[in-house]
Amino acid sequence: MKVAKDLVAASATPMVLGILAEADSYGYAILRRINELSGGELDWTEGLLYPLLHRLERLGHVEATWQTVPGERRRKYYRVTESGLAELAEQRRQWDTVVDALKEIWRGPGDARSFTAIPLGGPA
């Protein structure tokens, strides 16, 4: 299954902020974590992640510092700020609303697997 681009785009900010709320991280590790959390269904590219990280940094939701670990190359680590945590909380409230509404729709009469078309004018 391939997740639609618009759904990936809509969920990108809360996913990255949520990962950084767990711990500071760098780009490649964030990509691996997203892949792991989605069971391989979300296979983000650097072209998606880095512009998002730069935007979150401009907005003050994340801060970045360069770090060198002995024996490894220098990496840019990102950490979520207080502003980022507040944004994550707001994103979570919004996503909870969307998910709850979808669950209600899918749990509706006859279950989601047996949708019945309703004429545009409503039920007869």
C-alpha cells in the first residue's frame, strides 16, 4: 500500500515533532524512525524531511546544533522547543478530532465495508 502524498504531507509536522519530543535526533535517524513506526509503509525521502525541518526551525519549533561523535561524521541534531511542544499538542488535538470523526463514519450503520450510496438529495 502506498500512502497518498496529501496524507503524508498533512501528517509530516506532527510526526516529526512527536519523534523529536521523544529525543533529539538527526535527519537519517528520523527517516528510519518514521519507516519503523509505519511498518515500512511510510518511506520518506530526504527531499521531504529536510525542507520540513528547516521550516520548523524558522518557525521556532525546533532548534539545530552540529555535533561530532568520536569515530563518526558531524551531524546536525534537532531538538523540539517549548513552542514545538505547544504546536505538537495543538496538532494532536486536531488529529484526534479527525481520527474520531473517521472512526464514527467507519463504524456507522452496516460497517464501512458495506457503504450504500445515498442520492444527493438525501435519503428517499
